[in-house]
Amino acid sequence: MISPLRTAWGNEGSWRNASLLVLISNCWLHTTAVASSHNVLDNENLASIPTGDLLPEAGEWFQQDTRLTSPRHQAEKEQLLLRMDKSHGSWDTNHPRARLLDALAAYSQFGELTKAELKRWRDLYGNVPQKQKNILESAAGYTAKFDTAEELADVNGRLCKRIVDTALEFYQLKPRELKDHIAALKNAGRTPDRISVSQALKHYVRDWSTEGRSERDDAFPCIKSTLQSLYPDRETTPVKLLFPGAGLGRLGHDVAALENFEVTTNEWSMYMNVAYRFLQAHSNPDSFAAHPFIDNWSHHATAANQFRGVSSPDVRLNTSAALLVEGDFTTVFSKPEKKDMAAYDAVVTHFFIDTARNLMSYIDTIYAVLKPGGYWINFGPLLYGTGPWVQLSLEEVVHVVKAMGFEFVPLDAAGECGPLTLDGELVRGTRAVYGFDERALTRNAYAAQVWAVRKTAH
């Protein structure tokens, strides 16, 4: 199924689930004013950002974190800008520059798009009989909720405009080009993708906030323990790891912190990539905050929970720890000679393989980018998206992976990775929540399947 939790992202059919920083002082003053004026919010539930601590160093962090921090970062930036050039490949809606402009158009209009949806809900509320409205107003202050949500939509919108400004600088785009693209979208009757921006903001919660720790803890210990057991002796030579479908990259950064793992992440979605570039440029803890739950009014225990702010990042982001390679996993690592693709000691797929339109292409690419004897570690569900060419059961996946040149190996981290799933096979399963909001009155969880396989000869 496609739910609001995991949303379409890639041209391989990839899909994945599916605050704010204005100047920090303005954000804090604004959210406090909203709380006091409507009496809907508890100030303690808003993003509390100490202006005295952060404002003096905001410019310093921005200057430091927008610099390229290693030769491989510099080299990849040069390649990225070449891929972004209109002359590279065929110019159509799938061109990376066009997809980037689509994403920036949605970010730049996110506040207005959110308020348009809130207006639709407010208009629907107008259908409630007056007698019932009187009860709703006296007991719940229902109209004030719309007022609060609209003001916080403006706060979110200002953050998104800062995300756009950072992206324009990073990708070396002129504001005029974006303005012209927005006009062209309007003339073509294309509506910017509000949902994808909303999901990206929620990924700040999952990946880079204290509130997302419980979801990360469902998966990260298993993956990190497995990597450490497979590569216990890495003092002299860095182990090269690739994380396709990395989203906002927290898993890759956490693994890089284990020392002597050289981490490369990969993501196709421009909505995620521009959010990550903003994170790179604002890497100090609690540098920005969003109100990510104002556009979904289901499953909230209190209005304060619904309207709360969530600050990010929860830890200092080491911008040199991981390298993001943007683009389609099945093509961006291609080389004229396939043997030259074998550059990585291990590939880690986390909530990824079921996003493929053609699962076989993912597995082919994983095999191609691994060095001989390299490992593929998988953690995630088998929740296939819309229009997949192949939909395999777990048992069938195991048979296909073996047939494509991999050998399953035991997982030493059985405690973190759960019990065996299939009789006679080295695949384990463990519960993993994927829901963004730890305070919600609902939980979306999977029996995530975990394995480690070694590349052998076909």
C-alpha cells in the first residue's frame, strides 16, 4: 500500500516516506506569541531555542559548514554540477535539474500550499450546524486551532524558503531560473508537491531529533553491530560503505562515527537532498525547528502535541563524515567497464529494497558495486509500491539473492536483529516502527527482515 508514511520518490519507482528556522530569534518570538494569543499551545511543547547561545555563532557555523570538507566531497560536487547542467543528457522532467527545480518550487510555496489545505478544512467546518459549533467553540476553541495552524504554516514556510536559499547557493542556481520554473509549472497546470515537502520535514524528526531516537533504535543497533562483527580489524585501511536510499543520512553518519568506515550515501529524491543540504549548512545542535504535524489532524492526544515544534539536529553534524552522491542508484554508480564499479566493501540497504520498480535491478547494482567478497546488509520490510515489476515473498527473495551470486552468512548480532524468520535460512526479523510522531495515538510498525550476504561468483 501507499500510505502517508512512505511516499513515491524515485524514477526506479522508488518511494519513501512519506520548525522552523527563520532567524532563530524570530522563530522563538513568533511561536511564543502564537501560544499566548490563542491559549491552545503549551509553551514547553514548542521548539525552545536559546537565542543567546545560538545567534552569536550562527554566521560562523554557516560559513564553516558550507565549505567542502574533503577532496572526495570536492570531486563529487564537481560531478554533481556537471550532471545538473542542462546539456547533460536529455532535458525532460526526469533531468536532475528539472527535478531539483520542481522540489524547490514546492519548498518555496509550502507555507501557502499548507494554508490552502487548512482553508479547505476551515470551509468544511462551515458545514457544521451552528448549535454544534457553539459547543465546539466553548469546549475546544476549534476555530482557534485553524488560526494557530495557519500561523505555524507561515513559520514552516519561512524555514522552507531558507532551505530554498541554501539550495540555490549550493547548486549554483539563479533565483530567476526558479521563478521562471514556478511560472512554467503554473502555466502547465502542475501543482507543486506539498506532500513530499511535508514528508521531508517529518524526516528531520525521524533522523535528526531526539524524538526520532526510538525509531532509530529499532534498526541502527542491529546494523552497526553487524558491520562491526564483519569488520573488526579496520585500523589500517578504511572500510568503504555505500548506503543507497539514505534519505537524510542519519544511519550513514552514525556508522561513520564508529571510526574507519568511509561512508557514501545515495538518495534520488530532490526533496530529501535539498533538506539534507540545509542540514549540512546548519549543523550545530538545535539550529532550526519545524512544526511538522500541523498538516495532519488525526491521532493526536492533545492540541499541544499536534502543534509542537521539533528542533534539529539533535547532535553536531560532522559534515565531512559522509559523502552524499545524488541520483538513481542503478545508474549514478555506473562505469564504462562494469568491473570498475566494484568499489565498496559493503552495501547497507535500510528500508530500501522494496522501493524498487524492478527489484532485480537493485540486486544487480548491489552486486556490481561490491568488491569480490564484499557484504550486503539489508534491514527493512517488503512493502512494495505502486506498479512494481516484481513482488517477491521473503522466501523467494532468498532464493533469488542466492541465484544472483550471494552467500548468506550468520548474523552475530542476533540479540539486536531478532529471531530467525525462515526455517533453514539465515534471515532474521525484528519489529521496526516507521511513523515519525512518537506521541501519536497510532503506530506503524513492520517485521523488518535482516540479512547479511557475501558476494561470490555467479
